[in-house]
Amino acid sequence: MSHHDEDSSFFDRERDRLSREITAGFEELLSSTNGLNRKLEEVLGMTKEYDTIASLWHSFYELMRNSGNDDTEEEQEQGGLPGTGSHVVAGKQGPSSSTNTNNSDGNNRND
């Protein structure tokens, strides 16, 4: 029976050793998965920041693209686009500082 006890103790030792290896492997896997999860969260956070910047650049692009086209009547009355230097912020100018002319479409415009 001592031979049977030695076999079972070898089996128990081998089982314990393999259990420790499996546990260590799972701990390493969990650690790697947590690291990957943190990196993914960082990437997702950065893409949200880039969405804001992309939206701002898209607005700028649209403004620049539309500034080359014919201005609408409202923009003509205002004197141009804000930020281009031709936008009039103050109220109406007096007749001595500008000349009113009729456009071909019949609208008055300050020159």
C-alpha cells in the first residue's frame, strides 16, 4: 500500500503544480486584458476629442467654401462674412459716408 500512497501523492503534487501554472496563466491573462482595456479606453477618449476638432474644421471648411460663392442678400446687407474684414458690426452708416445704389435686382446696397 505504500506504493499506492506514493502514486497518489505524486498525483496530488502534479495536480497542485498544474493548478498553480493555470492560476498564474489566468492572472497574467487578466493583467494583459486590463492593460488592453485601458488602452482601448484611451483610444476611444482620443477619438471623441478628435470628433470635436473635426467638427470645428468642417465648420471652417464650409465657411471657406461658401465664402467663394455668391453672397446671399442678407450677407450683402450686412457687408460680408464675420471674420473676413468686410463684416459691418455697427448700425447703418450715414449718407455722407456711403453711396446707396440700386442693384440689377432692385435691392439697395451700400458701396
